[in-house]
Amino acid sequence: MALIVHKYGGTSMGSTERIRNVAKRVAKWARAGHQMVVVPSAMSGETNRLLGLAKELAPAKTNSAYDRELDMLAATGEQASSALLAIALQAEGMPSVSYAGWQVPIKTDNAFTKARIESIDDARVRADLMAGRVVIVTGFQGIDPQGNITTLGRGGSDTSAVAVAAAMKAAECLIYTDVDGVYTTDPRVVPQARRLKTVSFEEMLEMASLGSKVLQIRSVEFAGKYKVPMRVLSSFTPWDIDIHEEAASGTLITFEEDEKMEQAVVSGIAFNRDEAKISVLGVPDKPGIAYQILGAVADANIEVDVIIQNLSKEGKTDFSFTVHRNDFARTMDLLKDKVMPVLGATEVSGDAKICKVSIVGIGMRSHVGIASKMFKSLSEEGINIQMISTSEIKTSVVIDEKYMELAVRALHKAFDLDQA
Ligand code: ADP
Ligand code: ASP
Ligand code: MG
């Protein structure tokens, strides 16, 4: 008997029929003798629907009064699915109770729409488990020090689940979703993608941060920090499959390098269309330029990702970097109004139609020539590389958005990731 956390994503909770299936699966685990805590997402499409209503009434703003209401609104999606799941479990003859984030409580900071979990008090949940109830902890939401409802950023119920598992020292956190594990790349883009039986925590962290939306990055950070055993698996297998078979399915996130069974140099390919590129042209090449440009951007609380500075010609240089597309217009305005006049740059240009494609693998540490193989493969497809960024276990390139799928497929093949 163990304490197990299950998390079910939006598609898995997408209709009353699916919720009934989730309830039957959870009841099976409880009847096998486990203490069960379940973290559901909102029903699929619900978060987008709610945020869309807000946008109809007022265009997106960046002030905390507006963001506070977005969290009030978006948190209702998860609250509804939590209550529905508890009702479905009770209908299966399984005692169950659901709690909103504030009732647990899951305490967060006050960064509305992207709050961070600070602590979880598990006393109430433990008391219910001891009384033989399945406890539903509402995903994606928490409460800030002033008592406001907060949400954890899109995809945040993964993080709720792992944080609850860490706080309660659960034996395992099982993330049930609409694919049967973590693949070498998004199987919706590359049908030849292969499921990984295991993926190292470091690789998963890179893949999540580079755009693989299968797990929210903060959930992987939590799993790493607290060494939470974690598995990604399908909620679409029949609910009554053998529990041992189910428990061994999907993809296990491992913390030991030598546990890694698939010894490919490159384990996966991630991509992301969420960034935009900005270039400041003709800036004088002298000390402090990077600071003057990026310091102003950082002061406006805008995160910068890939950065390049070209060689200087006649004392002038070009400086380019990427930001999130949501920050694109704001960054362009800031540079044109405040930075360009001071620096004496000739032009600020922007391009939102870019994407970042990355190869990830801990095997890259001990192998040379991996990046050049990537560049060769892209050149054979006639794809121009605009920017490059590397770390020990990844190489990313920024390319024209229209070549994204072509690039991902070519790299998937070049690094022998296609299914046999
Ligand atoms: P949920 O609603 O269950 O949280 P998400 O849509 O957030 O589900 O995440 C699952 C989706 O992630 C899959 O449907 C798949 O399209 C996408 N995905 C992206 N990259 C990968 C990958 N490397 N492996 C598996 N799925 C991936
Ligand atoms: N419902 C939220 C979202 O759509 C959180 C989640 O699904 O994890 O982003
Ligand atoms: Mg998700």
C-alpha cells in the first residue's frame, strides 16, 4: 500500500463519460489498497473558453488588477472538474472529497497568472486519506498571502500534482494524458516519433523548457528538486487493465544517468513557436552595449532567450536576441523610444515569424560533432540558420517559422530517432 498521486489532463477529463472512466480507474487503484490523491485539469477547451470571454470584454492588459480577475475566472475550470470527479467517484461507491487550492491550502506568491507554489499544508488531505477517502486536489490554482486566488501558468496542473506528491512524499506521481508517454518529439508533428521508456530528468527539463508541452517545466523542476518518482502515461487505456501493467507503462523520468536504457546521443527534438527575434542594427561597438540594450529589456521585466552579436564593421555592430512573442511589441517600442536614441543605433527590426528547434540529449556531453551534424542536415534541406545557442546537452537553432516541421522531421531522421 502506498500513497499515489494521479494527474489527469484536460482531454482525459473532457466529457462526463471520460470523467466516469477516470473515476473507475482511480477507484481500481484505491481498491488495490493505495491512498489516492487526484489532481484534475479543467475539461479540455475550458480554460481557453474562459480566457476568451475575458478578451471579448477587454483586450489583454498587463496590470495586476486585470490578471487577478483572470485567475478568479480561469480557476473555475479546474474547480468544476474536481467536483465532477468527486461526484463520479462517489457514484462508483468510492468515498471522495474535493478541495479547491485555497481549502488545502496550496500557498503561492502573488504573481497572478504565473504564481509559484511556496508551501502546501497536507494535514486536511491526510486526515481524509486516513478516513478512507480519495482526495481530489484542484489543479492549476492556489492562494496568495492576501487570500487571492492565483493560477500557476498554462499547463500548471502538472506542477500542482508534482508539488502535492513532493509535499506528501508520495511513492509516485502518475501524469495521465492523451499520449502514452514522452516521445522523441511531438507525435502530432512527426508520426514516426518513438515513445521513450525512460527519459532522464535533465533531458526532460531541457525538452520542457525548449517547448515540449507534454509537461509544464515547473513540474519537472519540482520533480528534480524533491526527487519525485514520476511517470507520463495514457488515460486512454481501458480503465480495467491490470494495475501492474498500467503502473509499468508510459515513460519514467529517471534521476540516475546509468538507468538510462536508450543510449542515443540525441534523445529528443523540441520546438517552439512562441518567440520573436529583435535586431538592433548599427550600434557602436564599444563596452557596455549589451548591457545598455539588455539591461533596459530586463528592467521592463522581459525575459531574453537566444542572443547574438555580430562581428563589428567600421566600429559598428548588429545585436540580435529573442523574446516571448507576447513581449514582442512592448520590446520593440521600448527599444525604439528609449534605447535607440541613446545608443545611436541606425535601426531596430523585428521578426515574429521565427521558431526555435532544439536537439536534446545527455549523450551530447561525451560526443563531438553533434551540432555540425545538425547544421549539415538543415543545410541539406536548404534551411537558413539565423541564430544558434548551445549548452552541454542541447543545441538550438532559430530558423524561419515556415520550415519548422521540415526541420524537425529532417533532424528526427538524421539522428536515427524514427521508429524502426
Ligand atoms: P494534458 O491536457 O493531458 O496536460 P497536454 O496537451 O498539455 O495534455 O500535453 C500532451 C500533448 O503534448 C500531446 O498531445 C502532444 O501533442 C504534446 N507533446 C509535445 N511534445 C511531446 C513529446 N515529446 N512527447 C509526447 N507528447 C508531446
Ligand atoms: N487548465 C489549465 C490550462 O489549460 C491548466 C492545465 O491544464 O494544466 O492551461
Ligand atoms: Mg498539460
